[in-house]
Amino acid sequence: MRNKTKPMSKQLTRRKFIKSAAVTGAASTLGMPAIVRAQNQNSKLQVGFVATGGRAGAHVGFAWNNRKKYGLECVAFAEVDKNSWKNVHNNNEWKDAKGYTDWREMFQNHTKELDVVFVATPDHTHYGPSMTAISNGIHCYTEKPLAWSVREAQNLTKAYEKNKSVVTQMGNQGHAGNGWRLAYEFVKAGAVGEIKEFHTWTNRPVWPQGGDNPKKVDKVPAHIDWESWIGPAPMRHYTNGVYPFKWRGFVDFGSGALGDMACHTTDGIYSIMRPGYAASAEPLMMTGPCKGQFPAGMTLKVDYRATKETPAFTTY
């Protein structure tokens, strides 16, 4: 059973910000965050990072390179791997930013200062910091997938409904580009006729998937806070390789190849067709059985109902 992460209570009213988010030119190719600027142009936008290594390192780099343009100042960050703290501290103006291995401590000590946070941890720890930020009126950019489970995503939606002044965005690299926008125009102009099926595929997984949890027990490196990395997942021993990359294939931590790539390959389908929730989903082929990991391969059929604007269709 997963541990429940409770968001910290709201401690103050956030200062007012303009309602729109400025999407930078770099965002079109890198999928970087929409930056929210302070209403007072002479004030700094106080930033916190939840993770600074891996994909999160790109967030830190982008924010640093655009710090003057948007008035960004990193006041605190949380990263379980202290070897990745340098991604913030090597930037001279941010050398005094307070670092933590536990994101809860960052919020506990800096909620009153933070205006926006970037969350780019492994999938299983997206929910806690995102929920805490939204519940405290802090603007939040969270990498895809939004959450580890459907229930977590639903809870984040409910939290947003109570805090609509908060600007939120889920990171999806391809969504900010022009490719899907052009496809949308083609479809809406009738250039491809009536669409009945979409077929997408991927070369993933490029990590171990389709097996059991690892049995090998390795010593936890001194620079890694393993307990904080595990977060709400069931505690287990450390095995070299699961961190920092191969966690994606494990049910307790990731979303498998389907969760990792379908948000990219099917994103444009949703943007074009806007179908709402699926009517049904059926696995046509799946390798298995699997215990602690997702299947090594799967073919999934998903049916969508007709709407006022689009016909019923199926994706594979």
C-alpha cells in the first residue's frame, strides 16, 4: 500500500500575479515551463525546484539562462542526490539557494517565499509536491506524466478547482511545438476526411521491463537520500541502476513505456479530436505475466465516443 502524502496547509495569501503565463520561444522545442511574471515588474519571482538532476537539470538551466528576462531567483530546491545540487549552486547568483533532500522540508521552510515551483522527480513523487504547491497558492509546473495514478490526477484537479488563481502546466515537450497545431488545422479544414482510427507506436522500453523487482542488494551511495527517493512507494532495498533511469519500468515508481511515451504520441490526437474520457480500453496483446514491472510490450485498443464536433474513433 502506498503512503498518503498530505499537503501542507495554506500559510498566507500569495501576492498577485498577472493571469496569463508567458511561453518562451525555447519552450516550443524543449517543452520548458511557462514562466509566470510578477505584477510588480521590479520584484523577483521566487523559484523552487523539486529535483535538479536529469530532466530537472534542463529546467534549472533554462531558468538560469532566462533569470534576467523574467526576474527569476532560486531561493530553495529539493534533490535527493547531492551530486546534482551543483546544477543550482554552480550558478553564482544562486549559490546561496537552500538545498534539501526532502521536498517537504523545502515547503515547510520556504512556502512564504515561493511563487512558483518546477516538479521533475520520478513519476511516483509528482503528486506530493504538486499538491502542496497548488494547495498553498504556488504556481506549479509538473513534468509528464502529471501523476502516478488516476486518483492522484483527480485529486490534483480538485485542488486546482479550489485554487484557480494558481497557474499550472504539465510539461510535454511536443505539445509546445507547431507540428500538432498544423495537424489540427489540416483535420479541421477537412483535408484528411473523416478520421476513424489512429495508430501510434514507440521503440520503448529502452530500460528493463517485463520482469520482477530486483533481488540484488547494493549499498546506498552516501550522496543519495534513498528514503526520500522512495517517497510514498513501499520501501525496498537499493539496487544499482534503478536510480537514476531504470525506475521507469517498475510499477511502484514509473508508468512503463505506455505512460512514458503515449503522452507524447497520443497528445496530438487529444488536441485535435478533444474526445473527453475514453468509452473503453482493451489490451489486445500483452507480454507477461509480470510481477514488479510493466509488460515488455503491449497493444492497446481505446474507443472514444462521438462528440458534437468529431465522430467516434479508435486508437491503437
